[in-house]
Amino acid sequence: RRERIERGILEPDGADIDVGALHQAFIRGFRRAGGRIAVATRVDAARPDGDGWRLDTTDGDVLADLVVNAAGAWGDVVARGAGVEPIGLQPLRRTAFMVNGPGVDTTGWAFTADVEHAWYMRDDGEQMLCSLANETPSEPCDAKPEELEVALAIERINEATTLGIRSVNSAWAGLRTFAPDRSIVIGPDPDHPTFIWCVGQGGTGIQTSPGAGRLVADLAFGGGPSSYFADVDLDLPGLLPDRLPGRGGL
């Protein structure tokens, strides 16, 4: 609605990531390198074993030289199971839903949000993806959408736009997990150097995944950032877990 617009910001270099294609490319590359993905295997505990780790899993014991904790909302749960001090991760639930589009070609429409980030929407084929942009504290779980959050998002979007949402085609929820300072945590645990953290991505997991994965490998095997980061103003101390209160930080 024109009366709701005071000013805006246009980022012409912004682009979408084909999340499904990128994710599948990572999986193919991992398997080509000899990796095995055990999707139905639960790790119940981990304990130091010599210079490495012994993982207690539902498929039996697994020996590993190092453990990378990339468990998202369950990062602190995995750490406790390994006898590692948690870092204070907080999962925050966000609900999203799909509605019918406005009946015109929306290809190339910009991601749109209000200045207070109280809602957002974007085109997704013939539908529109909408969200309240909420951050509701949650325990680690299989998050479910909340009807009240969907209803409030519809109210706000209808007040600000002419989309006129009347029904929802589908809805879901996810957990966006943050460290206490809301920055990503990457690097070896200060008390257990072969336990590598890669958590706290919040809502930027897929965007940061190429760099985060490379940095995890560098710190796990090389000791420091590789030449991949030569042209990047990398604030490594601001990523390491020992920056956090109780883990070496102030």
C-alpha cells in the first residue's frame, strides 16, 4: 500500500540461492570424497578414547579422530553427551507459510519486509512465502507452526499490502539457533581441541556454509585459516568458542 511506504532500500546485486541444489551438491561432493551419511543413526554419547573419540550410536560404536558438532539447535545437547561444557545456545522458533500470489507474474519481485522486521514476504513461483519473522524461544525439537503466529503475520501483511490473504496453503516452522552474542561459533573447544564447534548460524546457515565448512576443516586439520580467506577480513577471535562467557571470554 503506497500510504505505508516512506522510503526503501534496493540491493540490485542481491540474489537467491537454490538451496536444494546447493545442498545436494555438498552431499555429492562428500560422498565422492569417501564420506558416508548415516541419516538414521543417533549418537547417544561420546567419550575421549586415546587421542580421539568413541561415539556410542544406535549402529554401534564409532571411532573418530575428531568430532565436529554441527547439531544446530541440539549443539549443547551433543556437547553435554560428550562431556563438553555447553556454550549457551538458544533455539528460536520461526513460523512461515505459503499463500496464493496476487494473480500476476511475480518473477523478480524483491524480498519485502517492514523496517522493524515484524513480517516479510517474497515470491515463490505462483505462491508467496510469508512469515511473522518471529523469534520465539524453544527447546530443541521438531518445531511446529503456531496458528496464532500465522494469523498475526496475515494481519500485518494485509495491513501493509494489497495481497489480501484469506487462506494458507501450507505452513511450517524451524529453529534458528544463536549463541549468547548472536555470532557464529566455529573452532575447537578450549578444553577439548578435537571437539570442533560449528553452530549458532541463526538464519544464515546455508549462506555461510561454504566458508564455514572450509574454516572448520582449516582449524581442524591445519591449525589456522588457509589462503581461501586471504582476501577476507576474517575476525577469527570473534568466531572461536573461547570468546564466550564461561569458555574463556569475559
